[in-house]
Amino acid sequence: MISLKESKKGLTFDIQVIPHASRAEIAGEQDGALKMRVTAPPVEGAANEACIKLLASELGLKKSQMEISSGLKSRKKAVRIKNISKSELTLKMNNILKTN
């Protein structure tokens, strides 16, 4: 189960990123974090941008609603999403984890 944390700035959850993968995908859950593979290299924020783009696409949200709040240079990152309820995000997360 992905752990969602609520704050005044939005909902935050952890992601575990594997850069330079052969394809971009949500690869399930690992230790309470959403495991993601992206094709971009971990250079000059390319993998971070690829993470946001993939999350926006999979969750059906706008890229402007999301930001990486910590772990910019790490494989383990925290993503903050604004303007969505916890129940709605939980539903969207469960749906992408079931289909992947």
C-alpha cells in the first residue's frame, strides 16, 4: 500500500525511480513507495521530469499539480500533488496498481 501524507500544501507520497529503463512504466509498489521505471537518464533533472510526466499521464492529472518535493538527486523521491482529495488520489493509485 502506498503511504499518502496530508499537509496544507497537498498530498505527498514516495516514489522509487529506476532511470535508464527500456520503457517508462509504473512497476508496482515497493516498501510503501510507488516503483517507477523511466527511460530518461538521471542527468540535469531529465529523470525527474519523466517521472512527473508519467505520473500525470497515469493518474489523469495535470503536470502543474505535481512537484518533486524532496530527493531531486536520489532514486527515492517524494512527490507532492495539489488540488485533489486523499480519497480520490487513493482510488486513482489503486487503479494504476491493479492494471500494472
